[in-house]
Amino acid sequence: MNDMNIENSPIWDIESTHPDFVPALEDSLSQVMDPELGLNILQLGLVREIKIEDGDAIVTMILTTPYCPYGPALMESARNKVEKVLEMPTTIIYGTETWDPSMMEDGLNDDWGLY
């Protein structure tokens, strides 16, 4: 998560509780691509939280739009990736934050023309 935009970058709970998992999670989740935008879910800032509670992983994710046609597939792919890395049951929660380009990795939000 080092390249994330500092102002709007989430700090995952797992970074402090199980930091050894973070590199593998980042590597695995970076393979989940948004087919319309051509960027992965970490670059877009869609993974807002990853935590472990009572032996289960809980991932909070948002989408670029509430009705993203790829949303269910992106969320299921993320769930599978986290479950494989952590080797524990994983649940995806749809977060309440509204996505905006400031959530993207630094340098990626400059060419959107939305500001």
C-alpha cells in the first residue's frame, strides 16, 4: 500500500495485526483487474479494509460506481484471492464510502479530467 494517495489511503487492520501477510495480499489482489478501466482494485483504492476476526477474514470493498457491471465478479475474485493467501474463510462487505479518483494510487488520478 506504499504507493497509495496519502490523504485517502486506507490502512488495513491486518497491516498491524498480521503484517507478514500484507505483501502476499497486495501481490494477489493486484491481479484483480477492472476490465473497463484497465487498472487493478488496489490501484483504484477499492479495497478499504482487510481484517481477521475470530479466524475469518473480512474485506471491505467499494466499487467505482454502485452499479458497476463488473462489481460482483471483482468482489468474488478479491474474496477468492484473500481466502487463498490467508487460508481462512473470507467475507466481502460492500463498503459505504463513495469512490472518487483521490482514492487511486498517486499518479494514476492525474489524467481523469475530473478536477
